[in-house]
Amino acid sequence: MLKKLALTAALVAVGAGAAIAHTSLETKEAAVGASYKAVFRVPHGCEGKPTNVVRVLIPEGVIAVKPMPKPGWILEKVSGAYEKAYDNHGTPTKDGVKEVLWKGGNLGDDEYDEFVVRVFLTPDLPVGKMLYFPTVQECSANAVERWIEIPAEGQSGDDLEFPAPGVKLLEKARGH
């Protein structure tokens, strides 16, 4: 019986490790109409090779993007036009950061790191839905991990091999 329990515990631990072995967001819920600190957790490199580039695609409806620089990495912001204008504290905003890249670093396959972006989630994003930030890790020897799969309606991210990091959108709290 004890051997059976030990085997079950080992299988659960291996399964849990596989479930979190992808790029993910630290905070899984955020209110629309508010700032959100998106912390992207990168738990390893690619197929045994170190990660040298982390790319995060900023979804429509996410504005006022401010990435946090990282020592040893070059920060790049790619800007473009939004599908529509958004209100940014009383100023109509028609374009902004659409992609953030941290380049030139060296995150070993046996290492973990976090990449941070502060954003504003516009109030017209759909409350109760998931918002996905497709993320790509580029590694040495042309190895790549593409965390870009977005679940279809009724499907779970757990059903996907390379799920994009996502945050569940909540209604903004009333008051201050």
C-alpha cells in the first residue's frame, strides 16, 4: 500500500511539473478599466538550450504598455495602430506598443526568470472572458518555444500543447 501511495504521489508531481512547464502569467485575474502588472514566468529554455529572446504580443484593448527593463537584456518595443481609438485618461489613443521583446539575454534551460509589463486593460474588454498574450521564446541553435495557442470556445488551455499565457477579465471594483 505504501509503495502504491508513493507511486501515485510521484505521478502527480510529474503531471504537475508538466502542467506548469510553460510560459504563464503570475496573476491569473485582472479587472478591466484598470492597470495590470503582467508578470510572465519563463520556467526553462528550449529543448535544453538557453533562451535569448522573449517576445510578448500585446492583445487589442491593452494600452499604456510599460515594460520593465532587465539587466543583461536589451528591451525593444514595437508600436503600431490599434483597431480603434481608446481613452487613455482623457486622451484619445490610436496607437501604442503592440509587442515587447527582451533580447540578448541568456536564460539557461535549468533556470527560471520573470519578464514584467505594466498595462492598462481598457473598460470595453469582455468581463468574464480570458485575454491571451501569445509569447515566444527564441533560443540558441534556432530552437523556439511558441506559447501562442488560444483555446477555442469551451476548450481549456490545459488541452493545448503550447497554450498562450492568459488572464481572466473581471469587473472593475466599485469605489476608490
